[in-house]
Amino acid sequence: MAVPKRKTSKARRDKRRTHDALSIPSWSNCPNCSEPTRPHYVCSKCGFYKGKQILEAKQ
């Protein structure tokens, strides 16, 4: 059975986990209706993306 020869120290363990943190998603304002939206997403309020109507607007 494979067993570690030495205990993994807290510092070494935490160095390995430095890239596991989640980042806060960025937000930008829709140029058409100024509603906050995610970048590269269709605006959920007006349905515009890159100046073109993609979806019907929600009422």
C-alpha cells in the first residue's frame, strides 16, 4: 500500500491550493439600457448584444 513517507506541511499544502480560490464575476453596463450585465452576455432586460436585438425584451 502506498503511504507518504513524510507529513505534508501546512505551507506546502497551502501553496498547492493558491489557484483554487474563486474570483468575483465582473459586471459592465449595457450600452443600450444601462442595466448591469455580464461582459459577452446578452442583456436580460432589453435583449441586445453588441448593438443588435438578439432576444425579445422581457415585459
